[in-house]
Amino acid sequence: MRVVRRLLALLLTLGAGLAPSVPVAAAATPAVPTLVGIRAAHHPTFDRVVFDFAGGLPASRQVTWVTQLVGDASGLPVPVAGRAVLRVRFAAANAHNAAGQATAPSRVVFALPNVMTAVRSGDFEAVTTYGIGVASRQAVHVSTLNSPRRVVVDIGAAFPTVWRQVWFFNQPRFVANTEPFFTPVLRPVLPLTPATGLMDRVLAGPTTTEGAAGLRQLSSGATGFRALGISGGIARVQLTGGCSSGGSTVTIAGEVLPTLRQLSTVDWVKVYDPSGHTLSPTGNRDSVPACLEP
């Protein structure tokens, strides 16, 4: 009897070893939502910035005012035109596809009363970050909508503005050697500080539509400005970041001079380099720094 039990146990063991294996399906990796577009529009009391997503909405949406936008991977400052920067961070979310190609613009400009630009500072380890540059820090409301899936950021804009011109480099005219090489477009600015608003708009650059028409921003290495003042009919402004003509006859000066000179209180414009130098610091004449000479 004992022998029979041992034989049965052996047969059961062998049978178990010969049983066909059943494949176990690997757990599916959750799809990471992808940012596919950024758009904006003005409403009666606010500017609305819309981030469009495919494949769902990011689980985390952090929106906060920051004194400086910093690159997520580099830790370096990322320039954003405006008087204040609203950082918008999405996780988990990508701004690129499986091939590594961008699915949303890294930088986009808007001609709205408050919102000027949205600049990407991160698309790293399923975290996507943008900085929204504005003319004035105002109340913010964030919501989500479906069909299509989108994150909506409403920024207050219930204040008066006036329309002024901002000049940008006209690349087609330059290539054709047809002057003038700089073309004005309209921008809303705060009436009490129009010079500051105009300089912010210069640094923001052309909108997508203006870019499609051939307008370009000539930054000449500048990432910002400081010490802007108007006295005795002379506007003075110091560039920050960098300053170089690159040997070209057209520079950011071609944008700044006519943009500021349109103001009724400005007859002459003097542009200073980041070190505080300009070629003609005195006298009733326009002046640019040596770094903007060809």
C-alpha cells in the first residue's frame, strides 16, 4: 500500500511538471497625455490660455506665480517677456511624441491685453512646464474641459489698454533689399506705462500669424531690459543678457528706436549695452552701443 501511494505521488509530480505553461499578460503601461497645442483669446474681463491634450489629461496641474522661470532639466533661467510670469506645470504629460518630435510650440506669442507669450521651460521625464508672460499680475482660475481634452488658464484682464505700434524685422523685404526693413504691428499696452509695455512686446516677438508673413524678432542677444526712463524728450533703455550685431546692419535697435519714438514724450532714443555703454550718451540724437554696430 505504501508503494502504491509513492507511485501515485510520483505520477502527480511528473504530471504537474508536464502541464503546459499559461502566459501571463504584462501589465499595460498607462498612456502619458501629450500636449498638442496652445491657444489663447481675450474675453471681456480675462485672457484665456488653453493647453490642448491628446490621450487624456495630466493628473497634476500646478499653476503659480514665480519671480523667474527656470529650466526643468538645466536649472538655468529661461527668459520670458512681461512684468510677471505664471508657471504652469503638467505631470504626467509630454510635449513630444514617441519619436522625440515636438507636438506643441516651445514658444508662442499673443497680442492680448494681459497675456504676451507662453514659453516652454521643460519637457522632461513626463513633466511639461511653461511660463506665461503677462503685462500685469492678476487673479488666475484653472479648469479642465473635454471634447477636446484641455486645461484652461484664465488670467484677469479687466483693465484699460491703448493700442500702440511695435516694429519687427521684415525678412522678405530685407532679402529683396526693399526698405523699410522693419514693419509695425499693433499691440495693447497699459496707458500709464506705455514705454515698458512696448519694450516687453518687442522682447516677446511676433505672433504666429505675423511670423508666417515674414516678420522676425531681432534680439541681437538681448534677453531683457532695465533702467528704462524718459526725460527731456530722450528715452533711455539698457539691454540685458547679451548684445551683438553679428556683423549685420540690422539689429534690435531697428525695433526699439521707432517703437519708443512714437510716444509723444520721446524725440530721441538711446540704447545702452548690458554694461551701461552707448556711443552718444549726451546730446539730442539717437544712440546705440558699439555692440550693435556692424
